[in-house]
Amino acid sequence: MSFWAYLRSAWPTFVLAGAAAALCAIVLLVSGTNGAVTLLVACLFLLAALAAHCVDFLRKRAFYGDLARCVEDVEHPLWITEMVCEPDDVEGRLAYDALKAVSKAANDDVARYRRQTQEYREYIETWVHEAKSPLAAAHLMLENLMEAVPADETGERLLGKTEALGEELDRVEGYIEQALFFARSESLERDYLIRSYNLRDLVGNAVRANARVLLGAHVAPFRVNLEREVFTDEKWMTFILGQLIQNSAKYARSEGAELVFTGRLMDEGMASERIELEVRDNGCGVAEADLPRVFDRGFTGQNGRTGKRATGIGLYLVGRLCDKMGLGVRADSRAGEFFAVTISFPTNRMHYFE
């Protein structure tokens, strides 16, 4: 806070002081006082008022200066009361106490909501683990039932229905796994182990984990130039690739569906050197207007409104987890021809969790 700004804010006081000085001068002149003495008294009166304001400004300058700097520079407004000293003037103390009360109430609310979020996340993780047990039992019972199916026409129809039931169980298991990773994405750094992995192995693990999905959608996977080493976490990367595989299978064409995994080294020898993994399908693609929003939470686009049971969560998790892991991610598409997601693995820098 500058002195001139302070003076401009105190103009009503100066108007009153000037009026009082003029009134005193009139009284002195009427009483027969010398004009020079009258002028001197009026000037002294005004100088005393200015000096009083100067002293008041010096008392308040430190507090309001710190407050102004905190408003501009502090990372979180709730920390303001910890960054400024308590003033000694009445107005400043009132403002400081009000800020302190507001800050305490806001911090208490933030702490309460954080506890609630943590408890909810822990509940989701527990629920997911508990839900996996009956799903595993259902898969086992279904396999036993398929082995007991008679080898006749009735048995073939029953076998087809049990296979369809197995696919639905796989879909439920995928949604449960998605819920688990969604809950854990808030605290990724607690369950993240960076190691060197071969892209071919990562892609192979993801394809094997989603083999039933690919077979059900008649999608043929292809791997191109994947003999490259990247630094990442195997579990999280397998989940990310699994989401891309399931998304491609969901929108695959009825005949000749393909899913191509391609690795390439970009900007070799430069600061921006990176290894890119492109996951491209030849499905229905995405409209150009929808492409910028495919990683938004809950966004399903035009294709998701045509009975594909889209949730808008899969690609959102892909974008969110890649961002958390320090990986670049982008999407490209042409409606009716292809849809591709490219993940970039930096080779020249380490990533620090935000």
C-alpha cells in the first residue's frame, strides 16, 4: 500500500481538517488577531492533521503491505494468516481476527472433506476386493457348467449362452477394476514403482489380460517395432492399455477389425527425446468436433449415444493416469476410418508427482 493511495482514501478527513482550520481562522480574525498569526495557526492545524495521518500510515503499512503481497503471491489463500504479523491498531486487529476465523473455518472444512474422501476411497478399495471373490467363484462355476454341457444340439445352445454369460462377467469385472483404479488415482504415488520394461512385454501382458474381449469383438492385434525400453509402472500401464483395448473392441467394425500397437523413437538426441506408443484401431473413429474432449470425464460423444453403453470413464482415466505418471497422451481420429491414442514416454527427465 503506497502513501499516496492511503492519502486518497483519507480525503474525507482532510476535508474536515481543512474546514476546521478555516473556521478557526475566521474566529481568530473576528477576534482581532493578526492575519499572519491566523495563517500560521491554520497551517499548523493542517500540518498536525497531515502528521497524524503519516503516523497512522506508518503503523498500518507493515500489516497491509504483507497482506497485499500474500494476496498476490501466496500459493493458497487459506495460509494468509500464517504469513502476516498481527497488527497493533484496532482496525488491523479486527481485519486480522476476521481473516483468521474465516481461514480456520475453511481449513476445518477442507480437512473434514479430505477425511471423508479418504474414507470413501478406502471403502471403494475394500468393496472391490470383496466383490472380486464372488466374481471368481462365478467364473469357476461357469467353467464347471461348460464342462458338463452335453455334446448335442441343446448343449451347443447352452454353451453359447454360458459363453455370453462369461463375457458379461468379464465386463462386470472390468468395471470393478476400473472403479479400483479410479479410487487409487488420487494417491498414485503410494503405489507406483518405476522400472525399465520392454514395450513388447507391456503390450503382450495387456493383450493377454483382455484376450476374451478381443476375441468376442473379433479384433486382431498387431505389434510393430515394440523392441524398446521404457520407464514406467507395469501394473498401471497394463491397466491403461487395457482401457484402450476395451475401448477399441467396443467400437470395432463387424469385419476385419484390427488393433495396431506401434512404437517409435522421436527427437533422438534432443531434450525432447521420447518413445511413443501408438494404439490405433480401424473402427468407427470419432467426429472431429468430439476429438478435443475424448479425455474429459463422462464425455461419451456422438458414438456413445448410439447404444454402445459408453460411460466416458475409460479414456478419462487414461488421460488422468498418464498425467499423474508424467507421460504425454494425445488422441487422433478420422470418423469412419480410425481412432488412435499415442502415449509418450520421456527418456531425458524424471517425473515428480504433483
